[in-house]
Amino acid sequence: MAKIVVDFQLSHGEEKITEGNIVIVNIYPSKANLHEQVKKLIADQFNCSAAIIAIKQIKMNA
């Protein structure tokens, strides 16, 4: 398990974009689909579709 910091965007339409960052602790970076894991966790937290989430950067913390 690892702690990561994720910078992301939520696109709510052509003109509405929300940017933010989130710290996720319970994630397994050794899995091949890290971006998909992160998108699902953010979507669950914000109660939205993972399709509207764009991951800008993922930073690992030791």
C-alpha cells in the first residue's frame, strides 16, 4: 500500500472545469492500472463518472 498525491481535473461541460488535488492512502501502485484505480477512487468520492476525470500528475510519497 502507498500514499500518493494526485492532481486532477473534473470536466463538467465545455466551460466548467474543477481542478484539485487529493491524497490517497489505500492504493496499490504495483497494479498495472494505477490511473484507473485513482480515477475510480476520485469518482466515488465526488459521486461522478470516472470518464470526466483527467489525471494531471501522480506523486508517490514514501
